[in-house]
Amino acid sequence: MKRNRVGFNYALAGLKTAIKQEFNIRIHLSILMIVFFMGWMAEVSLTEWAIIVVVSGVVLTVELINTVIEYVTDVLFPNYDQLAKQIKDISAAAVLISSITAFTVGLLILLPKFWEIIS
């Protein structure tokens, strides 16, 4: 049991480090808070909440993986290198795709509800 707690503590330490040091993580978390507030205001269904939570989790996970890839790339390539640039660009593209997907899901769920409210 202690071993599991230690692993969990490392995970929390990593999350704390990412939030503290990575601007993009803070941006994603801020947007997530806004989306959660909008979902609460729009009274989304349990299924819609599940979808929002899953796509939000994917975005945050991909952003964390992107951060790790950037750190490892910086260690492996201390000087500018074209391959390092490509690694970082492709990793960032994964974040972009997951973010666009989450944004689209958010629009599909929230836009009709807010349209109904203002109509």
C-alpha cells in the first residue's frame, strides 16, 4: 500500500510542477474552469458531463505528455537542432488537435443549450 501512495505522491508532485512552471497547463485549466461553469449554467446532462470530462482529460494528458517531450528534447539536444524542432512541433500539433477536438465537442454540447436559453 505504501508503494502506491509513493507513486501517487510523485504524480501529484509532477502535476504541481507542471502547473507551476508551464503556462499552457494553466491556460488549459482556466479554460476548463470556464467550461465547467458554462456546463453548470446550461444544465448539461450526465452523459454530456462525461463527454466533457473525457475530452478535457485528453487535452490535459496530451499537454502533460507534450511538456515531457519538450523537456527530454531539451536534454538530448542542448543546442539548436532541426530534428529537435520537428519533435517539438509534432508534439505541439498533438496538443492542438486534442484542443480543437475538445473545443468542437464543447460547441456541440453547449451551443444548442445557450441558443435555447437566449431564444
